[in-house]
Amino acid sequence: YLMFGAACQEEITLNLGVSPFSQLTVWIIVVNPLTKFPLSMAPIGLGCEQAALSLLGLDGSDPLSLVVSLIVRTCLALAALAIVSAVPSFGLVMGVIGATCSFS
């Protein structure tokens, strides 16, 4: 792939070429942001589901627990969307928090 020179494009994915490996790399770059949000929200969703189930007195094997799970996770996603929409420069704030509190 191209890294330097006049033929180099502005985006890294355009410089990878047309090999199957480069196409796989492009698709991984596309899928990564789509999976990051659900994987990050999974522990929060599980905790909220357990709290909701215990408040309602339901067991995890109850058929109604699936409905509670869907409602809780939908509300979490909508709350995240509302926060991102309401707070100006939310991406910048989260970038600073992520940079200062990173554990990796």
C-alpha cells in the first residue's frame, strides 16, 4: 500500500489497493464503530436489566424478561442519543475523558 508520495490519497483506505486483504481491512474499519457502541453498553445494559427484573420481581427465565430487556436497552440507546444531541461538542468531551481515563 502507499504511504508516501504524490500518488498517495488522503484516506488510508484508498491507499490499500484492491487485494482481498485490503478489502477485508476496509470492512473491518467500517464494522468497528458499529460494534463499539453495543459492546461498550453491554455491561450497563445487563446491570439495568437485573435491577429492572428485581424491581418487577421477575426471574431471568420468565418470558416477560425478554420484553423488559428490550425496553431497557432501547431506553439506554435513546438516552445516549439524547445526551449526545443535547451536549455541544460531546465527541470532544468524550475524547478528553477517554484520553485521560484510558486503562489500556
